[in-house]
Amino acid sequence: MASAPVSVSAMRETMDVLLEISRLLNTGLDMETLSICVRLCEQGINPEALSSVIKELRRATEAMKASENMTN
């Protein structure tokens, strides 16, 4: 038995709930980034690995900003 297609409004509501949870957890993810993360997880990407990559990218970005500020 095939499942019924998910309506756009149901998808939007789900993303709104996920965004609210994200904000409550203070993740700093915006709707676009959260949506990309959800799609990656749906494609089989390990959520813990994805989280580690996001954290590492944030650390690298902060280090670059700090380095930039020191040279200016």
C-alpha cells in the first residue's frame, strides 16, 4: 500500500515546528539551513556527523573572523 503524498501545508507546519525546536535549543540555524539539514538526514546522512561538521565549520569561521580582526 503506497503512502499518501505529504501536503505542502503539512510540510510547512513540520518545518515550522522544527524551527521552533531549533530556536528553543539555541542552535542558531535559520529556516534555510535547517531545511538543508533535514533534507540531508532524509537522504541518509548521519545526524551526529552532520552536527559535528556544522560545529567545526562554525569554529573555523570564528577563527577566521578573529584572525581577520587581529590583522586589521
